Amino acid sequence: MGNDVTTTRPRNGTPSTALGNDVAAAPGGDFHPPPPPAPAGATGTGTPPGGPRAALSAELRRARIAVYLLFLTSGVAVGVWTARIPALKERLQIGEGELSVALLAIALGAFAGMQVVGHLVDRLGTAKVMTPVAFAQVLVLLLPAAMPSLGTLIVALLVFGAVLGTLDVAMNANAVQVERRCGRPMMSSFHAVFSIGGFLGAAQGGLFAHAGIGAQATFTAAAAALTVPVVLAARWALRAGPEPRQPGGGRGTVRTREVFFLGALAFCCFIGEGAAADWGSVYLREDLGGTQGFAAAAYAAFSIMMTAGRFAGDRLAAWLGPVVLVRCCGLLAGAGLGVGLLASHPVAAVAAFACFGAGLSCTVPQVFSAAGNRAPARAGQALARVAGLGYLGMLVGPVLIGAVSEVVGLPAALGIPAALALLVALTAGAVRPAARTRHEGMTA
């Protein structure tokens, strides 16, 4: 989640603000997260990529690796499941409509899990929730292929989705804590690793399918392989408890309007991701007359550039600040896709989806980081709301594009995600750290 579910996907699978007395301003926007007394080079005050950085302790290095491992395993789980959907469809002899209902169960389960886990994360701490759920993900990966009927498959996928959604919120909340402790942007690279996991999982599923190996054996092999990184992540995870109470006796509050606005940005971005995944290849094939092989290049270009952009995102956030970064990314995504649609040429369309992927790459990580830092003692609830709205966008997006395309045609309908990306650029100030956080000490 992603893109996946997954922070991610889901997320499939993505999540920038900060706390501290010394929040330095980056060009056009405040940097996140603030350093816990760190050298100026680590504060994002315009230091170019490759500039000086504060050394991390061994504990923080291990904690960062633990987050990487969990994002990786979540991506692999989503990728390998996606690759073997055709095998399950064939084994159960179900049609496209029945399969759609089963797949909807994943989204519903993920959304439900997100709404529950926020309170648990805030009450118990991220590690106490994240670790057992990560082990649960390994186990529930075995369920779908063992189901004998459509009804039992739907139940299994509800559970699978609930675990994915729960882990998505918990590991993003832990990632925010690690990022804040380290005093430098890290969220984009965490989400990039989720994307890599998705590629690896899909590759494993594809290879097993090509070799004629069944879905159950595929999932069993994946679960066995994922056990090792989950065990390591459990040992190395940052074990920060619930945030301490503020002087007034509370533990911070989440302003509903602020979090809803961040969720709206995630909603816009996930509509774009869903549209690229479901309609990009269709547009190249049916509207521009590309071959089937070349049509697949649309989503491939989108995915590759999104992953590459996320690997570069942390340094760009430290250099530019989150506001400028999100604004530039929104402009690149909206203008790139819009110009490509106007050109009406297959090569231009592939380039357009590449720009669209690069533009969306850093936006969701910045939004998630901003949500997690709005009120650290309520980070789980904030992330649950933002991620939930993002998932809703992933569900609504493809359906919306399809419905509009029936009226105005697919090229015009794809202008919707382009326009939403430009809207994200205009409202990039939402990821600026809240003013009240600038006077609070480090609490993670």
C-alpha cells in the first residue's frame, strides 16, 4: 500500500511537519522534522543534497532499518497476492463481478482496521501494535489460497485487508517517530521501499506462476521468506511508548479540520494512483492505438518514476522544505499529465504518466508525515483518518474516471487527476508544521 494497501500502497503503501524549539525555515516552507539538537546541516535550511548530516546512534540506525523492513514486507505481501489473483479466480471458477466483490473486501477490511488501530497506537505505543500485526500479516497471507469458496474467500480477504490497514497506520506512525528522533526527512524512502517490495512480490508471484506452481505454495514460500525480516524488525523497532501528557494534563489534540484537509490531499493523490493503475494502459491501447505491449509501458513508467522520486524525496525535502516540494510535485504531476493528454500520442502519453508518477511520488509521504506530527500524542488517530481518506480515493478514483469517460471520453476524464494534482500544488501549505508545534520540545 502501499500503493500498496499498504504505506503505502496501501500504499499500496505512502505519509511533513515537526516538533521542537528550533524549526528552521526552508525556501518556501518549514522543514520537517526538527532536529533534536543537531547540526545546522541536518535541519533542512536549504542545505543542498549531499550536505552535512548528523550522525545517528546505533539504536536509531537499527530503528530505521526496522521500519524499512516492515515497509518492504508489506509491499511484498501485496505484490505476491496481486500476482496470484488470476490463479485464485481460475481455481474457484468465479467471474469478474464476483471477483470484484472479493477484492472490495480487502479495501473494506483495510478501512475498518485503520479506524480501530489509531486509538490503539496512541494508547499503547507504535511498537506494541506494529510488531504483532506484522507477524499476523505473514500468517494471513496463507489464508486466501486455502479458501474453498467465494464466501470464505471474502471473509479471508476482509481479514487480510484489516491486517494490511492496521499495519499501514502503525508502521507509518512508527516511521514518524523515527523520523522525528533522527531529525531528518525519511518518510519518502520508507514508502519507496514499499514500492520495491511490491515489485519483488509481483516478480516472485509471476515466476511461480510461470513455473506452474500453485497459489498456496507461492504464498507459503513468501510467508516463510518474510518471517526473517519481520523477526529482525521486531528486535530493532523503536520502542517509544505513548507520548507524554502536555502540561495542561492533556496529550495534545488533533484538529479535525487540519487532519481532514491533509486527508483530502491524500484523497486527491490516491485518485491519481488508482487512475494510472486502472486506466493508463487502457488509454494507450484503445484511445491512442498503441500495441498491448506498449500500452503496458504507461503504468510501468508511472511506477518506476514514483519509486525513483521517493528515493530522492528525502533529500529534496531537506533541501527545499515540504511545502515547496509538494507544490513542485503537484505542478509536475498536473502539468505533465495534462500536456501529455493534449499531445494525443503514445510516446507523449508514456512520458506524461512518467511525469505523473514522479510528481505524486513525494506528496503522500509528506502528507503522512505532516499528519503524524500535528499532535504526536494522537498521531495514530490522525494517520488513520488521513490514510482512510486516501484509501477511499483509491476506491473512488477508477470508478469516477470510468463513469465520466462514458460521457466525455477517457482522455477528458483523465484530466480529473491532472486537475486534482494542480489543486494539491495550490494547497501545499497544508503540510507546513502547525504553529503551535514550534514551541514544544521533542517528545518522541
